[in-house]
Amino acid sequence: MVDSHDRVLIRNALIDNYNAYAQGLDSKDWALVRSCFADEVYIDYGIVGPDAGDPAVPRSADDWLRVLQGVINRFDITRHTITNHRSVVDGAEVSCRAYLIADHVKFSDPAVPFVGPEDVITVVGEYTNFYQRERDSWKIHRSKLVVNWSSGNPALVP
């Protein structure tokens, strides 16, 4: 049984994981992004993640990282805001749901940091991540993203 103190520690670790994931994506720090995942992952990103493959079939985290790089590296800048974390510790299963707002920008002129609607696509949705304990940290072993809506230029997304 997990006591309330341990639940707080787990919740904080899960939030740290989400923050590291967002920071890694936005800074293109791929080692940081990779550190958020277990070696084998299940990914279900719905209509925005066709390259994720079958969500019922595990894939290597390194392979998933290449998919993420292929998307994020197309943009000059991204900003992932992940909020309203709701963690659940139920026996051996540990999960956390959180809201997502992610701006993806391709500057018309990289020397001028001004964007119009044609330069941005924003994705709004909710992540549900399931975690497993590995040594001294919690790693994502299953991730689901439900997109609630998007705005901007869909042609920017591969």
C-alpha cells in the first residue's frame, strides 16, 4: 500500500517527467526526451500520430524518438505547455493525465520572430501517460494523446 507521503513523491516525479518531456521537445534535447521513456513503449496519438504505429504493439523508445524528431525538427520553435496534472496510484499501476497546448512555429523569415496564422499550428488535447519504475525514476511505458482541437496552418504538420 502506498501512503500519502509516497503518493506526493510519485505525483511530483510524474510532473517532473512531463516537464522534462516538454522541455526536451522545445529545446530539441533528444537525450532528455529519451530519458522520459522506458525502453519499450506503447504509443497512441490518434489521428495526429499515424507514424506511431499500432497502439497495441510495443515499439522501442529509440524508434519513437526518431518519429518525434521527424516532427519537431521541421519547426523553428515549439512550445509545449502541459498542465492540470491528475495522477493515480492504484496498486502497481501509476498514471497521470494532463492537458496539452502545443504551438509549432515555422518562421516565414527566421531573422524576424513574428508569426502570422500561416506560420503556426496549435494542438490542444490531453495526455494520459502510464509509468513504470526504473531504478530511481518513473518512465513512460504507455502514452495516449487525445487531440481536442487544432488551429492554424495544418499544412505545417507532416
